[in-house]
Amino acid sequence: MRRFLKICPAVLAFASLMPGLAAQQPAPDAREIIRRALEAEEQNGLLTRPYTWKQREVEKQLDAGGAVKSQEAKTWKISPLYDERYARLTRKNDKALEPRDQRREDERFEKFAAKRKSETSAERQSRLDDLKKERDESRGFLRDFPNAYDFRLAGEEQIDGNATWVIDATPRRDFHPTQPHGDLLPKIKGRLWIEKRGYHWVRVDAEAVDTIAIGVVIARIHPGSRGRFERMLVNNEVWMPRRFYFNAGARVALVKSVMVEQIVEFSDFRKQQ
């Protein structure tokens, strides 16, 4: 599910208009709004790097009727360390870690820090190159995004005091992917809320319209599975994730059918100096 979480957000932001200007001018067409939103994501991504936050993940296993069979909650602290983001488990099922789990987490962190401290300049550069390659691949599908859909301006809506354009994205039948993960785009339709003042995206609703494969035999996500991703403005400078919701039917390892509901909530954003 983490791979889906990483790639689910499929539109992003722009920040160049003077305050109030967007409200005074006619709306550009839907494709132009998407183009401007995509242009700004690189800058917004850079602004997120100094931030730490708390991330609470709840995963529920559901029965065929939608009732909860089991549930597990984990809370993580996400911090920028050694030029990358480190996730440290802090709570399980909203309780402090058991001593055994705390020792395991401490040992994992100590090994991580020791390895980073002892690396040579060449090793560090190689690691940073690998991280950049991974980021580029995970977000490369955004370059395919404008060509993968027909966009329609569906209306306007206020979200948390932000005036937004509502845009529907319908997969195009003649689309041919050119980027990593681009093959997922024709299998997902969506609705996007993009903030008028600066062309930042605020919310994305997505629905699978075809089977989505995760890995070769890891899982198959069924059509009709839905996700919602929301963002909020932090410190009046950067748009950060607020909440992710995912409800899916899936076949795991091509054998076991499961119904899963996942909720991820983000909070306590702090900018490190």
C-alpha cells in the first residue's frame, strides 16, 4: 500500500499570481490550470525538506460487508536526517512502545546514524544520487499526466477558506506512457481541487477503473477502489499533506482476497533551522 500512497497524488501546484489577482480574471481552461499546478510542485517539494511531522497510519482489514475484522495503528515521527527522511516509530495502537519494540527502534536508528556518520564522501554522493534517482522515478509519471487525461472544469468550491477550481480527469484511450509508473494513469480517474490564488492543489479524489498491479505478485487492486488525498498550507509558505484515505479491494500474492481501509493523518509540522 505504501507504493500506492507515494504515487497516488497526481497533480500539483503553482505560486506566481499576486494576491487576489486570480479571482479578478477569467479562469484559464482546465488543461492550463493543470499545467501551472504541475510547474510548481518542484518548488513546493523543495520547501518541504526542512520539515518534521507526525504521521499516524491506521490500517483496517474489513469483511465482505465492510465491518472491521482487525485494526492496527502506528505513529511515526518523520525527520530530515543526513539529506533524507527518516521515519521513527513512536507509538503502536496509540500507546507507548513496549520495551522490546522501543529497543528494536533504538537499535535501528543507531545503525542508521552510525552508517551515515562513517560513510566516505564518495559513498555519500552515491547515496544521494540513488535517492535522487528514486525520487525522479517515483514522480516521473507527472510528466505523463497532462497527456494521460482529458480535463474538464467541473465548477468551483471553497475548501478551508480557499477558493478552488474543481477539475475532472478522465483517462484517454490513446495515451501511451513514457515515464516510470505512467502505465498506472489510464487505470485511475480523478477529481482535483486546485486553489485559485496560487494554483496549489488542495485535494485529489481518485478511483481505480481497472486492475492495478503492485509488484509482480505482491497485490492486485480491484476496480472501484478509492482514495482521497488532502493538503494544507503550513506557515503560510508550503503545502503539506493533511490526510490520506484509501479503501480498496485487493488480491494479495494472487491468492488471498482482502478489503482494506487505510487512513493516514499528518500533523505537528515543524521547520528545522
